[in-house]
Amino acid sequence: MAFVAQPAGPLRAGAAQVDITPQGPVHLAGDIATHRPAKLVADPLYAKALVLESGGRRLCLLTLDITIITDRYSRLIREQAAEPFGLDPAAVMVHALQSHSAPGMGRFMVDPDFPGIPAQHEWIGGDEEAYSLWAADRAVEAIGRAVEALEPVQIGMASGIEGRLAFNRRAVLRDGSIGMPGPTWPGGPLGPHWIRCIEGPMDPELGVICLRNAALRIVALVLHYTCHPVHVFPKPIVSADWPGAWAAEMQQRTGAGVALVVNGACGNINPWPPFDPDYVEDHRRMGRLLAQNAEGVLEAISFQDGTELGHCRRIAKLPLRELSPEELQRCEALLAAHPAPIFTDESQSLVDPEWIAAASVYSVHLMRQRAPHLDYEVQAFRLGPAAIVGLAGEPFVEAGLQIKLASPAYPTYIAHCCTQYVGYIPTAEALKRGGHEATTRYWAKLAPEAFGLIVAEAGEALRGLDW
């Protein structure tokens, strides 16, 4: 899609948040083949919308405190918001923050065409439709409220550094394989002694975009950091994890109307330090530390009255992995013998690992039968000198860093898990080592060259924004 921009002029902004906390024991996504109905609410979940307008053109950033959103629900939200609120669907960025202590929106654990999931066990696919439809309606409501709240604003932005809270989660072991350090790893207080090194980098950038009105009150904050929200996981407790804690802390400290978090390319980034024996799991502590740092960044911001707005949407055709005949045959044989899920407990809350693996791999086959390529959406927003890039799925942090370094805009912030769920997007080198993010499954289905194609497409989208 061609670049659409608006010359610098008066800027208006409106922001709103609508509660999407589950109203009952809805399945919490973020686990594999385990039913995890919500039992308690630690903190609320929100759909948050920021609408920007200049010269009659509008952009909308929508963040959702959920695990995953699929193309079905992104399209639904965009279509329902487009005409009533004067929005081009391509100018609506739908961003799931990926808290693993929240529901998902859409079937993402197996392919929609996979036939073996009984209605009473829809959670195996990753979501419960009743919640997803309800949350989509609430998201559209948030956009509408943001449009109603539009008012003249000034905009400012700046970035800082926070390197104490996020860590590359792929440890290279002595035999060259990959492990994932975490609070429950064996091997003593410093983790297993067979770690050789940590495979890759993290992204320490902490970004702040501030929109203030004529009375100097903050209408909205856009906050950027990069880390998997898995502090509360795997407890059956509803939480927006560190993004929710950071947003709430910033709203309290600054009086901001709405604080929206943009979570970066965190496919291989967790909050668990691999070599810290004194680590304490606490999403609220992470939110406080991010807020302390963000306050300093906020004080350094300079504001301007008008700004250019622009958006660009591009579609990359990403090749899907080919399955070996032997692998496909094994999956087909198991599923032919057991077309319905095999459970390993009497309450039918745990699915047999071999069955779910077969279902997942066979789902890749079903996807390839429809087309050998996946249409992958890349979005780029221009907010004056700044850019926000929306990427689908879970790209490794190296993708975010490469896009930022090559971007013509500073700051450039990455939003992962946008629009559609396509699974992990590892580097080609990481794929060779294997591990959870690399082993072929429905959540790891792209060919090795997909990483480079996505980075290149994001670069094209950014360069097309006429800096």
C-alpha cells in the first residue's frame, strides 16, 4: 500500500481505555495443551485506544492486554471501527501485548481447518470464542471513546535505557543445544552449570511519546520496552503483567489520561536473569522500575505543536516450512488412530504432548495445502520524527534491533504480535540450534528466510514514509 501522509499541521489526540477483564473462568492462553481457567484477578485487563488526527486524517493505535490476536479478530475490529470513526483500516494498528496471564483472541494453537477439537474443549485451540467476540466489541468501544475525546495537543518524544529487567532467554548449552533459563530451572541458584553462553542480545531502549493538551495535562503516553510478559504465568491468575503495571504506575505518577505500552520484538526475551541467585518474580516491581526510568525520560522531552502523520502497510509473502514425508506420515498415523484429543488426566485439562505435537505439525501441513506462502502484514506509522513499526507474530529481538538501526527515523519503536498470529520468527542461526521457538510446530512454521524478508519489508515501509 502506498504511503499516506499529512503535512505538518495542528494535531489532535484522544485516548480511552475500556475494561476487558474476563467476567468468569475464561481460559488463559500462553500455555500449550493445558487448560488454565482463570481463578483470580490480580489486576485488570484493558483495550486502550489512541487516535491521532491532523488535517482530517487519522491514525489509531489499539493495544490489548491479551496473549494473542488472530487475523479474524483484527479484521473484525478494523471493519467495525473504519466507517463510524473515519479510519482507514490500514491506519489501525492492533497490538496484543502478549501477557501469558490473559485470554487469547482467536484460534492460534492449531489451524482453523484442523478438525479434531471438540466444541467443549475449544481452549485447546487457544481461545474461547465468546470472550473473543466480547473483547472485540469492547475494543471498538475504546476506539469510539478515543475519537470522542479528540482535542488539540502538543507532542514530544525521547528514549532512555533500561538494561536490568529483560534478558535473552536462549542459553547455549555445552552440547550446543538450546535451553531456556527461568525461575524453575534445575542446577542450583545460578542455574545449570552446563550453560556455555547466552545466544543473543536484548533491546534496552525505553521509549516515551507524550501528548499534552493546552492545560499541560497529559492526554496519553505511549511507552515502549521489549520483554515477554510472563511474571505471573503459569498461575491461573488474570494479570496484564509488567505492561499493565507500568501503565498503571505512569498514570498514577503523571496523571496521564491513558498510558499505552508498545511491546517490542521479544520472541526470545524474558524477564528472568539467568545468573542472578537473588531474583524475585514480581511484575509490579518491574513496572515501578520502568516508571522511575520513564519519569526521567519524560522530563527531557521537548514539545511541538504540529506534526506530520503518515501510515504505510505492506504485505510480504513468507514461505512456510516444508514437512518431511516421514514427519507428516507419523502425524497422520497418530491422528488417524486418535482423531480426538488424548488427555492424560481425569479432568481432561492436560492434553497428551505427542497428540498436541502431531496436531500442531499437521496444522502446518493444512496451511501449506491452502498456499505455500503466508501473507504477512507490516505496518509503519509516522508521528513527526518518530515511527512505530507493527510486526505480526513473535520476531526475535534481533529483528527489532536491525529495523531500528536501519530506520531513517529516530526514535523507531517496534510493536510485535500485531494483526495476526504467525508464530515465532527466529534468526536463521537460531533455527539451526533448535529449541522451543525453532522446532516445527504451528507456532514455529516459517522458513528460515522469513526473518530477513520481514526486516527488509519493514525497512521499505519506513523508507516510504517520506522523511
